[in-house]
Amino acid sequence: MALSLGAGRTPVDDLGGRVRAVRTAGIVLAGGRSSRMGRPKAWLDWGGRPLLAHVVGIVAGVVDGPVVVVGAPGQELPGVPAEVVEDPVEGRGPLQGISAGLTALEGRADAAFVASVDLPFLQPAYVRRVLAMLGDHAVLLPVAHGHHQPLAAAYRTDLAPTVRALLDEGRGRPPDLFATVDVRRVDPAALLADPLLAAADPELSSLVNVNTPEEYAAALERRG
């Protein structure tokens, strides 16, 4: 049975037919070392503005709550219309960044879409679909292009204490979290069952990231 949706809330379908309204937010991880790129990926030009601004804009256009950008300690980032928080410890990987973002959103949102900064082809329809498939699960984890996609996924914000505890135990990889909580893994067919996403991004290019100068050059050429 569908529930009426309040203003500013996102409908979430748990794939079992139930639809309810939740408060959604965004987390964009920008604190990586960019060692393979050779320069900070947050500052890469994408359509005349920094790539960070592009990704933040996509996520902000879908969620109804705040977008939090997570950077490394002392990292200089482009100005964006988002909250900026720093990893408390540098070099501990993406789960540390996810922890910082979830902690910043505790009590302010029910679910967050987590994106890395290096997703130039991220589509609003993809963000919306992933959040809508979360349901009552702790994590909605896409599995596509031969990989799990923890940095283009949806997380319950009440996971923050669990993630902090894992980090305190020295378990700092996303699979450590996925082994602990209720995760729904979805394949491309499930994602693309949404006709809006199938029309906007049939190849799931939303998941294409740029880690090297060559990949960045190819993305720019593809962008046209």
C-alpha cells in the first residue's frame, strides 16, 4: 500500500511494493590522494566547472536534505553549495570518509546517497533509483561492471555508530561493513527496470570513474 508522501521527502520502494517517504541526503567523498591522476580530482574541469561542483550539483538536485562533502585534513577544495567536513584521520580509505559523512548527517536524514568525486557521468535518474530501492535495508549496493559499487550506493544514516566501531577495531574497508549489516545487492537488470534510468543511462555510465589522466582524457572525449 502506498503511503502519502510529505513535501520534501523521497519515495522509497523496497521492491516488495511498499512505498514510504524518507528524508534523503548526499555524501560526496573528495578526500582521496589522487595519486594515479597526479592532481586532485575535485579540481578537474568538467564543463567549465570543477568536477566536485558537478557531482555535488547532480546529487543535490535529487536529495531533499543536505549534501556533505568529505575532504582530507587540510585539503583545499573548490567552493560548492554543500557542507564540508574533514576526515578525522587521513589515509584510512573510503569507509573513513563514509563514516565522516554519516556522522555529519545523524538525526538530519534517514538515508544518504554516497558518491565518489570522480563520477563525471553520474545521472540524477541513477541517484534517484538507488535511493528508491533502499527500502528497509541498511545498504543498497549496486553490483555492475564486474564490481561492487560502494561509492555509488545508498546507506542508512543510523549506520554511523556501527561504522565508527568498525574503524575503531581496525576494520576499515567497505566489505567489513557489508559483512556486518543488512545489505541488498542489486544487479544492472534490477537497476534498469526503472524506465527513467533505462532511458537516461542504459549503459550505467553513472558508474564510470576517472582515476588516471588517460581515463580523464577519454571521458572528456566521450563528453564531446
